[in-house]
Amino acid sequence: MNRPRSENPNLIEINAFAFMDRMRKRHGSQITLGTVPAGVWEDLAAQGFGLVWLMGVWERSPGSRACALAEEPLRQAYDTALPGWTDDDVLGSPYAVFSYTPDPRLGDEGDLLRLRETLNSLGMGLVLDFVPNHLAFDHPWTSSHPEWFIGGTDESLREDPALFFRTDGGSVLAHGKDPFFPPWSDTVQLNYFSPEARSALVSELGRIAGLCDGVRCDMAMLVLNDVFAEHWGRHLAGSPRPGTEFWADAIREVKRENRSFTFIAEAYWDLEYRLQLLGFDFTYDKKLYDLMLNASCQEVKGHLSGDESFGGKCARFIENHDERRAAVAFGRERSLAAAVIMATTPGLHLFHDGQMDGETVRLPVQLGRKIEEQGDPQVREFYGRLLSFASGVPLGTGTWKLLDVGQAWDGNFSCDNLLSWVWHDRASLKLVCVNFSGLTCQGRLRIPPDLIQAGPMTFRDVATDEIYVRTTEEILSGGLFVELPPWRCHLLDLL
């Protein structure tokens, strides 16, 4: 793949079915993923996106769709997200995969290859889903290879009918499950202590890798050997624990063919670093999300001041298909401050389709259509400026340093609400300061002396287009003075 690789790429998540519904309304009903007008992708490239995650391209399960239509809580969620929805809008969950072939309503493998070629020509990569923990409960393997799944007995089914089910072929198998939530009734749990199942999944992953430039791996920590053993041990019937981790084997196999292939892990429970050590390029940074949503500015700073090698492999986000819309979860102004933190710190920056317009309606993944929201022009303009700032050098490949923020004057502790960092390389310097509070705050940014040039330093604030000129003496003596209203930021580009 011939494209420059950013160490800190911007990724946009797009719901494949909702996206294609929008495209067909604009460009005709016969359009496929491979025939979307190039201008659509050119716009994303111009905004600074290096990766496009098309969420939900794989063939949906008929059984999963039946579950999605039958479950009352889901029907209530559809009422909220898409008033007037019909059964035709319900597709089933994209995380109950029926087969790793493109859903024919979106196109075929040729369409994915054409799309990848288009994105690559624009300097972008295509990311698709891989769901390691489970498959759709009616997946063909449940008939051809029931031994690849967690099995049970008639007694298991009687004792725990929520966890176990009987397949059409007569086998008793377990539904997929996260240990902290009820079983997913439209899935079947893969057995990661089965060498044959692991081999088959590595083969599936290798085939997927031939169609795209990266995968986002759903709930990746669930298939770690110790996690799997703790969760499913009593149902493994003495199966020996594998001598290697699945991810180490799978990532090595895929990267043998394509060293630049990108692995992104949805991961929680403080297992992110382990997954990075096993080969993942990026792991979800849910901790940063939770801190920005619920904790103090100083706790956010504490998280960002951690190990740089870990932070550079974090996937930062303020919304995705699993979370509430940022404008709702954080509130409008606070969400923009959080977006600055997310988009200008090291790592992968995960944006969600509609986030840059300030959309407020979260679409359940089972639906294939979304309402058209009006959007917020001011939010749209802000994100345009933020992406322009975050996409240029030196944020892609330069050096990042978290700055100390001192008191503007003795006794003024409002500086505790200010976060600041600098990006630099030999030719450029950019400085970020965010007021992550509901108060007007002042502080002094202590820029390292080796980054301070002789003579006046002139900054343009990309957020506002204002120009600031500061003397070297001022910056060296006490630090660069800043004053910011609630939830506002400076995006300073040294001219």
C-alpha cells in the first residue's frame, strides 16, 4: 500500500449501511461500496483522515435479525433513534457475523478491493471489523464444526437456558458472553482452547487482511488465555491451555504478508498494554474517555503524563457506536474541549461519523438507516479548524511533550484546570492549551527553553485566527501567559 504512514493517524468510523443509504439517496439506488463517487472519499482525505473504518460490512445473520426484531428493549431504542422505523430497517447486529464476506446489499469483495484502491490512492487506508470472541448463533460452523465452540449438555441447557441453546443440528452450545453482562442471545461462543478453531480464525483473519489495510478487533481482551480460562474454565472439559496467545500468532501471521497492516483492539480492564505487547498497533483508551467525562482536569493530566510508549499506541475517542453522542454525553461546549484533547495527544484519533456535525442521536447498530439531523454549523466549523490543525506537521510524526502550567499570579489556582502540550520537529512547532473546566482560567505555559527561539515568537491561533506576539524574555521569565474562558482552547501555530 503506497501511502504515507502517520504515527498518530486520524480515523473516522462510518456505519456502512447507514452510509450507503445516504449515498443511494444522493447518487442512485444501484450504487455499491465500490462505486461511491471518489469525491466523497476526497473530502475525507482533505479533512486529514488517514483511516476509514467501515463498521458492519460483513454478511448479517438471519437469526440475529429475528432476535433484533423480537427484543423489546431494542425496539424501544429504535423508536428513539428512528421514529417511524419499519421491520425493513432492522438488519441484525454486525457483531453477530454470519460470514466474513461482504453483505450483498453493500457489494461484493470486488467492491471492497476497488474501495481500498481508491482510498489508498488518496493516502488513506480501509479498516474493517474482526469479531474474535463469537459468531452468529446460526453460523454455518455450528453445524459443520460444533467442536469449535463452547459446548454443553442437556443438563446445561436446563440449568442455564439463557447461556446455552440447541442448534438446528442438535448440539448444545453456549452464547457469546462478556463476564459482566448477560449472554448475547444472537451469538455463539468460540472455544479458544481448540487448536482447530484458532487455526480457522487465523485463516479468516488472513482472508480479511487481503481486502483491507487494518482491522478493528471487537472485545479483543476476551480471548486472552487467562481471561478465557477464568471465564469458561468449567466448560472446557479439561482442554489443555494453549502454549501461545492467539493474538501473537494471528498478528504475526498477518504481518508476515503485510508489515504495515494495522491492528486496533477494543480493549478494557487495564489489559490494553498486554495487547500492545502482543502486537496491537493501537488499543482503545476508554480510561481517558471516562476521565474526561467524570473526573477532574488534574486526573486527565495524570493519565496523559503516563508512559509515552503506551500512550502513543492508544486509540483516543469521545464517541463511537457504543457510546452516547459526545454532544449529549459531555454537553456541547465541553465536548469540543474533549475533542481537542482527544485529537491532539499521541496515538490514533477515532472520530465518529456525525460527530463533526454535532449530531445527538445514537444509532443502534442493528438499524441500517438513520435520521438526517440538521447539525450544528458552529460545531462543524470548529471541527474543520481542529482537523486542519491536528492533521498537519508535526502532529503526524513529530515529538510531543506535556507542559507544566504554572500560576498566572500567586494564589491563582485556576491553572489547575488548564492542560497544555507542544508538538515539534526541526521545522515547526504547535502548542495546545485547553481549559477543561466551567470557569475562566489563567496560567503560564512553561515551554522548554530549547524550543524557544530568539526574538519575538509569533503564534496564530487556528481556533480563532487571532495573532499573538510574545517576547523571548516574557516566555523565559515566567512562562507564556494564557487566559481562556470555560471549555475554550488555544491551537497555536508558531509562524
